[in-house]
Amino acid sequence: MKLLKDKIKDLANQYHEEIIHIRRHLHQHPELSFEEVETGKFIAKKLESYGIPFEHGMAGNGVVALIKGKNPTIKTIALRGDIDALPIKEANKVPYKSKKEGVMHACGHDVHTASLLGTAKILNTLKDHFEGTIKLIFQPGEEKLPGGASIMIKEGVLQNPSPISIFGQHVHPPLEAGTIGIRPGMYMASTDELYLTVTGAGGHGALPQNCIDPILITAYIVVALQQIVSRNANPTVPSVLTLGKINSTGGATNIIPSEVKLEGTFRTMDEKWRAEAHQKMMKLATAVAEGMGGKCEFEVRKGYPYLINNEELTLRAKRNAQEFLGAEKVVDLPIRMTAEDFSYYSQEIPACFYRLGTGNKTRGITSSVHTDTFDVDESALELSIGLMSWLAIKELGN
């Protein structure tokens, strides 16, 4: 295995510049969720040049490829990379800046796609060195409900052949390039979108007695809803309720509007409590509005489930990562209240979702994902393609 590990590291170093080039091309040509037409074509063209068979078009723009080693039917595992970008205008002054106004790879999916292509090239080169099959999933629409993962699963991505486990990775600016982070067990939260419409009776701001003020009603609802988490949730179950947008219709300094709209998110890590919280929030908001003479329409758009890393698989991956990188380069991660549609895979088969360090404080590469100055230390790409290749081969041999 030492010779194989060294071979993987040599190939990762050899392919590094090519993968940087791929990442920069993708970064310059981002496409929004479920609009990744050219991205899908680009991935397909690269796989074709590597001699890797694939299918293009699952969930719209997704690409699924197979690398068959010796005895390909003995075992199958899957590797996933997401391909979509975000509606953010890039502020970076770099040669590979986005060429599409208002669209940016601000969550690192260009890195994920380029990494999976690099991993594919390594594994295809070494397919005589492992037994089994590796399924590569280039997934669209991670950033937008209902999530490309859920659609790909419905369309059979986990069948023919059926993987027994799946790996995914995500860029992580707080970790320095050259390291990874990992956590077995519960890792990321479910996510739901909340949409409220509070209606009253508008009128002159100087004559509130003749109105039903939806802004005042909304203020009470906002405060009351926070009690769902602070006074009803089990303190051992992480929960977050955030209302991030409030707009009134027709209001002014001296006008009480007739309607207020709110939008927010609810996140937790327990499906039973998740369903209970939905009902409690709707009941409470409706009661507060009616008690003050108004009305409240409350819509919950159910999003991704919680993401759980299979304990046995993830602990094995951690040991394998330590063997490949050195124990000091593998960091234990805390629970996160962010969400990821990789969670759909984790609900179906044993899954391991880890974080790739992409920060570099010395060079000022520290911006968080989903910001207009997000970037990565591209040295992380060499580690990324080498490690994922190593994890895949080790898992097939387990």
C-alpha cells in the first residue's frame, strides 16, 4: 500500500496544474443552480478525454461516470462533487474572475468539480490497482431547493450499480490549505424556509386607532417565535430560528401599511422535533395575529434533512486520511448549523462528508463562503485529488 500511496501522491502532483486550470475555467464561467448547461458539457468533454464512460443529463445537467477496476461487480462506492454557482457579483481582482455578471462560484463548487475530475483521472490511471467500481456523481442544483441530490436519487443515481457508501468534500476557509476536517455522527442541520404574510388594515400613521397595524403584529410575532427555540426545544438538540427579511407593502413615515412579509429559516438535527416546531410556529404566529385583529399566513418550505456521517465509515476515513496526510493534518470538526443537500445521500447509504482546508492567512485568503471575496489557496487541489483517490481505493479494499 505504501507504493500505491506514493504513486497517488506523484500523480496528484503531476496533475495539479491541470486541475488548477480546470478550476479557473469553471470559476470564470459559473452557472446558477439547474442552469449548469455548459458546465455539464465541459465535465462530459473532460471525462471523454480521460477515456471514462459517463451518462450526461441526470437531474438536468448532472453527469454520472463509472471507473471499473478489477472484478468490478465485487463492490461499488460513490464520490460526489456539486457543480452550481451562486447569484453573487464577484469583487475579487484575479485573472480568473467570473465573466458572468452577478454569478460567482462563491461556495467552492468549482473546486469540488475540478477535484472530482482530478480524482477521476488518478483513479482511471490506477484502475488495475484496485477491485470494484467507483461511481462519480457530478451533481447540479445543490444551492436551490429541492436540491439536485434529491432529484438524482429519484432518477436512480444510487442504482445500477448501487454504491455501498459515498464520499463528498467541501471547501473550508477557516482551515489552512494542507489540512482537512472531519466529524463522525451528526454533522449538519436540516434546513427549512419560512414565509409569513401578516395582514391588517392600513391607514394614516396619525390615526392608529382606525387601523390594524401589521408592523406591530409582526414585531410581536418575531419575538414570540424565538420562544419556540428558547422555551420549547430540547436543549440537547441544536436548533436555530432566524428571520432574515421583513418588507411592508405601502408603508411610509406617516402611513400604516396593510401587509408585511417575512422570510426566514429554521434548522435543527431531530426530525420529530422539526415537525413539531413547524406546527408550533404556525399555530403561534396565527394566534398572535388573530389576537391583535389581523391575520397571518405561514408557509414552511421543507428543505434538506440533517446530514449524518456514518460512524464506522467516517472513523475509517479519518484513519486513512491520517495515514495519507499525517495525523496533525486531520482536524476534528464541531457540529454545524449550515445545511447541505449531500444529506439526502446520507439518509440513503453510509456517507462521509469532510472539509477541505482552503485558507491561507499569510496570503489573505480568509473570506467565508457565500461572500463576494471568497477564494481558495489552490495548493489545496493537490491534496484534494490525492486524498479522495486514496480514500476511495482504501474503502474498496476494506
